Amino acid sequence: MIDGEGCLNTSPLKEILPKTLAVGWSGGLDSTALLLSLHQQGFSVQAWHIDHAWHAHSAEDALMLKQRAQSWGIPFLSMRLIQANQSNREAQARQGRYDSFHCLSHETGVKHLALAHHADDQAETVCMRMLQGAGVMGLRGMRSYTVMQGLHLYRPLLHVRRNILKQALQASDIPWLEDDSNADMSLWRNKLRLYMLPAIQAQGVDSHQLWMRWQQQAIRLSEEIEEGLKNINIESEKGGCWIDYPSWYLLQLPMRVQVIQRMAAMTLGAGKVLGRRHMTLIECWRQKGAHAGLDLSGCRLYRQGEGLHLQARAATSRL
């Protein structure tokens, strides 16, 4: 790392990180530490900055970051988002950010992107997903490596606490931006970070260890689920996919849910999942005999003979 005492190991992922990659750089503490760490370790990095236009001086910040990256000898690329409305700002910003990363990937030809999520972010993610009613798969938290529509995403700091990153930058006298949105209490994550987690800590409970224990349990259970589905085959078909209905019907509930999520990803695209509300509807439908069909978000689930089919909505005909 950049702490004046050599490089901090950027996790076992360091061994598989490509020599040329981009870093999603907000200018904040976490992404600045990651960008400079990889740069100093000899990686050929680009800084990809997404300006969410959440405050009046965001364009000025982007210009300042461009100048800062140039002073470090790091190529800088930026895109500015225009928010259509203020509803569900977090989800909208996340989608806009990844859409922009894909645009920059096509523009530059760089297919590998490192993100600066760290151990504290992981704990917050597990906590937030639990409160939102996520199942075992969701409680595994963020993956250290995944592929999203051809873009390879790495999170090499998931084992590092935020205070370590802060100490490293302070020791090297490297500045970072404080994002104004971090104090925005309309955002779910900020409510957890600024109120709920400190309240748990005040009761003598290490909230980070608490949520990481839940994550490890979820990983263990998810491995058992995956083992139980080794012999379950989902077949592709035009507009969707299908599976043998009796085989699906006899699975335990967590396995049935995972099969449906796999079918959703095959039908709607990688990374697409159905929510808890949809899973409740599917279970009620199953218990009532799985007659006719069930309209879900962007798709339709129906039983035809011995097959359970999931079809993209536009590709389905009325049953």
C-alpha cells in the first residue's frame, strides 16, 4: 500500500489481476487508496470517474481529479450522469454507474475494472440485505470477482478495514475528497452507517464481526445448496428456459429459490434476480397446484406438461 512501509497486499486477487485495468475512482478515500496502491505496484491503471451530478460543484471536482491523476501519470476518463428523478436514488445511481463503466470499457478496450469496496462496506452490505429480507445467496455479500456483461469486476480490498486505508493515505500525506452524499440521510446505507451500526457498537457488540459471521454462515449454506443442485439441469429454449417440474417441486425451499434465480438470470440476463415478493408469489402458486401462469417482473412462469418454463414477458403468448 502507500503507507511508506512497502505495499499492502491487495488480497489473493493480486495474483490474478491483469496488468492493465481500470479503477472506479470517485476521488474518495477508498478508491484513492486502491488506485495509488495498484499504480505503485506496477499495474497499468486508468482512473474511471463517474460524476453523479449530485451537487453543484461536482464538475469542478471532476476537473480537479483529472489534474490530480495527470500529476500521478495515470490516464483519466470521466462521464457525467443526469439523474432523471429523485426516486430510489441509490439504485438509479448504481445502474447509471455500471452503464457508464460499460461505455468506458467499449471506448478504451479495457475489460477489467477494480472497485474499492472494503471490509466495512461488506459488513454494511450484509446488514442491509438482511434487513431487506435477502436469502442465503444475498447474504454472501459482494463477490471478490465477478463478470457483468463482459466486464470483469474485481474487489481486491474486501479483506481490508477502512481505517487501514485512511492511515495509509494520511501517512503519505495524500488528499482525498469527502463525498457530500455520505451525510445524506435519505440514503439507506448512510442510515445504517451513521445510526444503526454505531448504536450496536455502543452496546459492546463489534458490528463488523457480527455481520461477517452471518456472511460466513451464508457462504457455508450456499455451498450446501450448490452441492444439492449439481444434478439439476435447466434447459434453454427460445425466449427463456425450462426445468423438469416434478424435480423442481420436490426440492427444498432454498434450492427451489436458487433454481428460479438461475432461470431468471438465463432469461433476463446475468445479474438479474427476482425479489422476495416474487418468491412468495411463486410458493403460493406452487402450493395451489401451479395452474395457468404467473406474471413476474419482465417474465412469466408457467407449467406446461412436466415442464416448468420461464419466458421473457415480450416473448410469451397468452396461456
